[in-house]
Amino acid sequence: MAELNAIELEDVVKEYLSHGEVVQAVKGVTMGIEEGEFFSLLGPSGCGKTTTMRMIAGFEEPSKGLIRLHGQDVTNVPPNKRDVNMVFQSYALFPHMSVWDNVAFGLKQKKTPQDEIKRRVGEMLEIVDLTGREKRRPREMSGGQQQRVALARALVNRPRALLLDEPLGALDLKLRQAMQIELKRIQREVGITFVYVTHDQSEALTMSDRIAVMKDGLVEQLADPRTIYERPATAFVAGFIGTSNLLSGTVSGDAFELSGGRVVVPGHTGEVTVTVRPEKITICPDEPGQGLSAVRGTVAEMVYLGTYNSYTVSLADGAEVTVFEQNAHDATATAERGDSVWLSWEAQHSYVIGS
């Protein structure tokens, strides 16, 4: 018998009344989140990801559809009766309480025996690497440490699933990147299903087992990070996840013509749009050999970004192509602004959207 999903949404719709008109924030979302999975809802502001999470938590009620937690219909069950906890961007720690008392709060409310509180709080503080800081107040801690306290407080109650709504948004870049790795480690260690809402593509790619990319209240693609990056289902996904170049044309004889060159697309005919990632493209002054996709253009901009150079190359028809060149051996740029260059890539890196 197949294992039940931790969370299931079946044709879930959320409607609001705005200025006398019905607005659909979520438009018939159906998906399953597996037990023990790190699952991300990713998309721009207003795409419906936070509304979807709030419906899973019970803070919003669906206008239509069903929500199940471990096979049980909880569509109309209040938040305090659902076996999930939620961590917000603001952390919502009690400022007058110590770290220990913040983490123990939920257990005390449930009248858990004192010796069990001591054991579980101690174990959880060890997992989030806060052992020795039990007596501190939130104001005496860094943003990353406060984040860990909020996590420990949620996880010590042993929910079946933990919902996280952009919890790293208030942290600076370096700390946010470090906390991404920490969150994934903690999730693996506790083995609880994490559902994570973010608009940050790198966060989702770094931490997730699977990602649901949302746009205008719909799921555009649901897959593992590598599939979403390498094989985007739509032009929106290709453009939203990382940087991508979209090129269109009519395939004839395994290729289509582009001003100043051709794009090799084996196995396709007719009108196509392909996505080519910037790091897959080679930039050089000389025309490349046969069998590769190759187009000619002029460098409109070159930016040095430390680990790589980023080029914007203008083609004859006005289209622009972005190229990333790693500084693996030599920091000297291959080309400068105004140079005429050739761009080339292997056929396998022209992925046809929707194929």
C-alpha cells in the first residue's frame, strides 16, 4: 500500500471580494507533499504561495476544494486542531522570556511533565546549535540565532509538518545563505515535512527536494530543483528560476536560423522556443566548429562579478543574450564592451519549452 502524503491539496480555490469584484488568489491548485519532504512554494509577490500556505495552516479557509493532512480531511478544521506549526518572518519570540522559556512555552501550555520538557528542550537546543545560550533573551542574540530559537520552539512540539513563511527574509545575504544550509540540516535531522514559502530562487534550489513554481494563483511546474532549472515547463519558469535566454524560430533540418547564426534543435520541427542557460554558452572571437549552435553578436556590456564575468551580447536583430564565463583559470575577460564575438553551445543545452 502506497504511503499517504503528508499534505494534499485537491482543486483548492481561494476567492476574495475586492471593490465589489471576486478575485481569485489561488485558482484550483492540486498537489501532494510527501512525508519528510522539504517542499518549497516559489513565486513572485501576489502569486498565491502565502495564501496556499495559510490555507494548509488553517488561517485561511478555501473557497472550494479539499485539504488533507496525512489522509484526513482538515478543510474546515481550525488551526489549533491541525498537527502543523508555522514559523513567520518576524519570529514572534517573547522578548521578556529566555531562550529556554521561549522554546518550552508550547510544552508548558500542554502541561507536559517537567522532566520531559527538560529533555525535549535540551535535545532541540542541541539540534539548532544553541546549547549554552539557554538564559539569553532574544534581544541579546543575532538574527540567525533568533531564527533558530523560533525553529526550536516550533519543532519541540513535534508537529507532523512545519510551515515556514519567508523565515530568512529579514537576514543579510551572508547569514541567509548560511541559514539555508542549517535549515536543510535541521530538517534532515528531525525528519519532519517542511513546507517553505519564498520568492528567492536560490533559496528554493539550495534547500528543496521539490519545488512548486507559482504564477497568478496557479502551479506552473512542480518538480525537483534540477528538473526545474534544466527543463523548465514554461517560459515563465525559465525566466524566473535563475537567468535564461529565450530564443525562437522555425526548425528546418534540425536547426533554426537566427540573425548571424543558427540554433541546433535536433528532433523538433515547426515553431519552437528554446531556453539556453548563460553558463552553457561559450564566448570567443572566432567562429566555432560545425555541429554547435552558433550566433554572432556585439558585446553590449561586461560586468566582473568575482567568480565569473557576465556578458550581455546584442544580436543583429536587437535580441540580447546573457553569457556567464567562469573565472576558473584566468580572471582576464575574453571580450570587452564593443567587441564582435561568437556565442556557441552544444545541441543538448537548447531545451525546447514545453517538450
